[in-house]
Amino acid sequence: MGKKKVKQNNTTKIIQNENKKQNENENENENNLNNENENNLSFEKESFAVSFCKMLIEPGIHSLALKIFFGSSTFLIFVILFLTFKGIGNFHLYILLILTLILIILISWFISEVQKNK
């Protein structure tokens, strides 16, 4: 009877050790999943910036890029005109105004040519 108790104690210890190992493995798996979820959340935060940069880099004409270009060019023209009417403008601002207008005209011409060829 004493040998049976020793064998039962040994088997219960083995089972308990296996259960502990399984619990540790489950905890490690949960920790790994939590880390992956945190990594996915940080990627989702960057998704707009990444997609915006990809949109600017890929070939073709995108309406958002055109809106940004024409909006910033228009704002630059208004700033230059404001500075010239305030009397702060000098010769360099007039040249910058002319270069900005030429750039807008050339970009508009290029867009119209691309759309004609489609």
C-alpha cells in the first residue's frame, strides 16, 4: 500500500508540473497576443500618414495632391500680394510672385495635356 501512495504522489506531481507548464505557455501566448495587438494599434495610427505618402509617390494625378498644390500656391500668392500692398515687398517678392504664377500655369497646362491623352 505504501508503494501505491508513492506512485500516486509521483503521478500527481507529474500532472501538476504539466498543468503548470500548460498554464505558463497559455500566459506566454496571451502576452504575445497582447503585444501583437499593441503593435497593430500603433500601425493603425500611422496608416493615414503612410497612405498619404504612398499616394504622393505613386505615379498619376491625384485630386488630393492637386488640391494641396493649388491651395498652397493660392495662399502663397495672397501672402505675397499682402506684403506688396503693405509696402513691405521688394524686388524679390515680385520675382517670387511671377515664378509662382508661371508654376501654376505650367502645372495646369501639364494636367490638361495628360487628361487629353487619356
